[in-house]
Amino acid sequence: MLVLDNSAYSLNGDYPPTRLAAQADAVHILFNNKLNANPENEVGLMVMGGKAPEVLVTPTQDEGKLIAALHETKQGGLADLSTGIQVAQLALKHRQNKNQRQRIIVFVGSPLTDSTASLVKLGKKMKKNNVAIDIISFGSALDASPAVPSSSSTPTEPAESNETKLLALHEAVNSSDNSHFLAVEAGPHLLSERIAMSAIMRRGGDDGDDGGAPGGGGGDEYGVDPNLDPELAMALRMSLEEERARQAASAPAAAAPTLESVPEASTPAVPAAAAAPAAVPATPVAVEKDAAAQAAILAGAQVEDVGMGGDDEDADLAMALALSRGEDDVDMDDASGGAEDDEDAEIARAIAMSMKEAEENDK
């Protein structure tokens, strides 16, 4: 239930355009905030000034009814806070959905005639009935009630301020921080703006019907009133959801243990002396074999240059070449075989020389 102060003090213009009009602006934000917080929430409206507190709209989800009631509200008289809260609690008691939590949001913009003791007693009663109360105090210039002169000689004690009385009521009714107190000074900010930035608009404690944001309508985490700028609020909401999805996707990768990198196996540098096959030392037999083969080839080349003729010379030359080629089949380990090869090479060389001398003599 929203309880407005429509007393004669609501005509003041320190909260533009007037105190009552400033409360009407706040009603729209509070209504949208509560309905956006939970689709089953309902909001009612009543006033506590005039002749007596009066319920204008029972708890409903139709904002049009509240707007029509605000236009018909009349200003005058004094505000009766205690009676107004009790009437609001009675209206909540007859709500259709009994599972809904009960909350009263009361605007106080005029001096209170109730005593502190009576307000504390009322707060304890509301707390016992599980009714949360959010108090919005404004109009600080008229917080203190005028002191009543006394006929006795004792000096008159100063009257308690509105803030003192309302804080006592708040302490008495508060349970697990389900109730809030907000004092709004006159200044550059509108009354509705200060309410939108307060804890009254935030989702709190065990009171599940509270809305979620200072901007109204669940925009607490964005700082933007979706009722005033729905496109910006939607863009901020989508951006935040994308960022949360990106962080959730990157979290498993960051949480996975990182494996230590194993350096690639490097082949140790092999010394040139070790990499290259060791040269096989030449044996005396191999040296002699190479020398004989070279001599036979040289002798054959010389015979071809001379232009030898005849079958005997060809046979001897073929024998010499065969002997030179057959050296590969000779057992390298057999020393006697190597000696015989040397003798054959010498014979072939001698034959080639003798034939050369004979040809020269014939010429």
C-alpha cells in the first residue's frame, strides 16, 4: 500500500511542482517497480490527510485506477500517520493472494501530531503482523511541531522532530532489514529521483515483492530507469548478459591446469671426427695392388698409342689387362698371392717394352 500525505502542507512548492505532485510522480515509479519485480504483485493507494485517512484504490495491477484516483485527490487538513498505517494494514489483510508479503510505503511531508511512544507501539504491532514499512520523510523545514505553551512556570520542552519520531518507528518495525527509512531534503533532485536511488527500490532481505533497482522496474545493476528509457536499459542488459556469457566460456579454459612445455629434443652436435667414418688405413698389399694396376693400365694405353698389330701382341695385352682386372678377386690377406701378382705385372711390363723396342728397330 502507498500512503500519501495530502494535508495542507502538500500545497507547498519546495518540492516542484508541489509536494503532492512530487508524491504522484513517485507513485508511478513505485508501482512499475513492484509489478516488474513480480507479476503477481499488487499495489494499492490511500491518503492520510483531509478529514480522515481514506483508501482510494485497493491492491490492484491496473495503473489506470491509481492515475484516476490521484487526479481526484484533494488537499487539506492534517496528516494522521498512526491511523493511516492501521487502515493500510487492514486493506492488506483483505488481499486476495494471502501468499504475498505485506508492505506499506508511507510519505510524510508534514509535522506529526503522534507521540514517539505511540509510534513505537504501532511499529511493534506491525512487526508482529509481518508488515514491513518503508518511510519517506521530506519537507524538513516543517519537521518540528510547534511547542505547546504551558500554564505552569516550568519551561516548555521543545517538541520532537519528525525525523526522531520516524526513526523510532523504523527501529520498532524493522526486522532483518526488511524496512527502510529515507529522508529527502529539498534540492536540485526530484523526490522521485531520490527514491529511485534509494534502497526502497532494491530487492531486499526476505521481502520478495521488492523491486530490483534504483531506476525502477529492476534496473538496479544498470543505474537506468527502464520506465524512462527502456531501449537503453535493454541495451545495457544485453551487453551485461553477453559479457557474463563470455566470462563463463573463458572460465573453464583458465581453470584447466596448464601442462609444462617440454623442450624439443635437440640432436647433440656430433664432432666432425666422430660423424665422418674413420679412414681405413692403407695396407702394404693394397698399395702394391694399386701401383700394379696403374702400371698395367699405363702400359696398355702406350701399346694402343703405338698401334700394335698381330695376334700374339693382342693376346699378351689382353693377358695383361685381365691380370690387372683380376686383382679384385685376389685375397688381400694372402701375401704370397700378392707377390705373384707383382711378378705378373712386371712380366707384362717387360713384354710391352720389348715389343716397343722391336718395332723401333724395324723402323
